[in-house]
Amino acid sequence: MRRTLLAATIALAIASASFEASAQSAPTANDIAELKAQIAALQAQIQSLEERSDAQSEVNVAQARTNEQLDDVAALKKTVNDTRISGRLYYDLTSIADSSKGVKTDKSGFAFDIKRFYLGVDHKFNDQWSMNLTTDFQYSSALSSTEVYLKKAYVQYKPSDAFVLRAGAADLPWVPFAENYYGMRYIENTIADRLKFGTSADWGLHVGGKVAGGALEYAVSALNGNGYKNPSRSQGLDFEGRLSFAPTEKTVVAIGAYSGTLGKEKQTVDALHTANRVDFLAAYMSGNTRVGVEYFQANNWNNVLTAASDKASGWSLWGSVGLNDKGVTLFGRYDQSDLSRTLDPTLQDTYYNLGVEFPIAPGLKLATVYKHTDQRNATRSKDLKTDEFGVWGEFRF
């Protein structure tokens, strides 16, 4: 374009000179010299314009690159600010005396265990959409194995506190709720989870929310029933729900229910029974001071595919109290359960623990604990006893 402008300008100058020359008799040497000077001046002006145009183009390119870099930095900053990484580690160093019918088993001994390690990533797309990915790592010296699972992997839609929808593997309505009020999950699972009459997460659709200013909370899940470790397909969906009410900021009462075939019914396998469970919890929580009771009753939990039916029930009482202003806490728990009320009515499980918790640093705490488990029936066909003493720890970030 610049060359076209230059040619047009020169042509105009020559045409003008030619016109003037034709109007006179003949161009003189001075006329020709003046014309050449004018053409040279025009060329110099055009060259200057070209140089300034090139310089401006370089500035524009540099500015565009800077803008792109700023956009990249802004996008990276937003991604970082909208993404949160968290972790929880449960571990212990303990001595175990485990026996069956009075004979010590290979579970006995002194060892360090990594009970659980959860690594989570939360990302927020906007005010309504987010996602979570949480891995579950476990090592057990008793099993001599390590395992890694996806405990949670869901997309969340939250238009308000009253309605939260999650699709994928997510927390179930009951066990995580009870763990929150118990407060000592790194020491022991809550009663239904400990006895394998419930689990903490599963694959499915999960809906929950808080209404009435947060005093009333509900949660409902339609799930596979196999638990988060087994996302395989089953014939139908199981259902779990919870309704809780907090009369004050420090107290809560809750009721829960479960119904389904626990993922055992397949296209070629018919379920003979439906597993059901009802739960109840009442708790008080104020800082390190906690008091609570949990009750469950389960029907056919281990008899979905058997002709015989059975029932189980149990209750758990726990409490803790702060000993000083540094967070040192004395805690204890007692569980009593009937594991087979129909088929083996004398089979009972007794569990208790007693310990002291010591905060070490933000996110890090240790506890010295004694735990006892006794599971037996009247005929002693089942007679299991475990005593464990040592140090348990939790690390969070």
C-alpha cells in the first residue's frame, strides 16, 4: 500500500510538472531541477511515514503479546484461586493382642499402620458449579497390602444452600454426618461403619440442603449399593436418606434410613431379601466437649442372597471434654451390638475405647488410646477378642 501511495504521489507530481511545462514553451534546466527536488522531498516524506508506520506496528505487536501474556496469567490465577487441594492422614503406632477362641492370631504384634490417606482436589467453575476428586489410600500391616481407590469423584450443582445436587461418588447421608459429631474418626469408625452395616460414600445421585435458617437439614442418595470401592452395575438402585434438626447451634437430633440390595442383585442373580437399616442420633457439640448417642437396626444386611433372614442392632455412646485451654482432650466411647438377633441371638459385639488427645500443631494431633473389642456367642463357636494400645494420629492440610 505504501508503494502504491509513493507511485501515485510521484505520478501526480510528474503530471503536474508536465502540465505546467506544456503551458509554457519548453522546460528549462531550473524547472527540471526543481521538479527533481520536489520528487526527492516527497520520497523523504513517504520514507518517514513508512518508518513511523513500522515502528507503530512493532508497538502494536508487542502490546498484543503483552495482552496475551496478561490474559494467560489472569486465567492461571483464576484457576489457582478456584482450586483447593486438601489432605487427611490417619496413622497409628500400636501393640495388638488379637485372639480367636483363646489362641493368638497373626494380627497380634507391634506395628505402624497408615489407616487412611485422603488427597482431595476441589475446583470451582462458578458460583453454582464445582467438582471434587478425592483418592483413598490405605495400608494395613495386618493385611500386608496397600490399596488406592477413588472415594469421591463428583460434579456439584448448588443454586442455593437449600438444594445441592451431586452426581458421581460422594458422601452418603448418614456415616459422614455421624462422624462429624463423633469427632474421633481417626481413632475409630462410627458404629454402623465399624460393623460393616453401612459405608461412607457410594456412586449415584445425591441431593441435600439446609432450610429454616440451617436448622433443618436433609440428604437423599440414589446409589449403586456396592460402596465407593466397587462402582459395578447392579439391577436396581438403593436409597439412603437423612433428616436432622438442630434446636440450638450446639445440639442436633437426626433420623436416617437405608433400603436396597447392596449391589448384589444382578441380571442373572435375584435378591431374596431387601436390606434395610434405620438410624438415630442425638448429640451435643461445643468445641472439644462432645456427648452423643447413635443407634442402628439393620434387617437382612448380610442375607440379601440367602433364604434365611436376620436382624442386627446396636448403640454407641461417646463423650469428650477439654482438659485445658491448649486443646488437650479426654475422650471415651462404648458400643454394644447384637449382630444376629434371629439366627444367633447370643452373638454380641462389645467395643470401647479411652484416650487423651494432644494437639501438636495446626492440622496435627496425636492421641494415646486403649481399645478393646469382644465378639462372641454363648456356644463360643465365635470368640474373638482384641486389645490394642498405642498412639493414633491425624494430619490435615
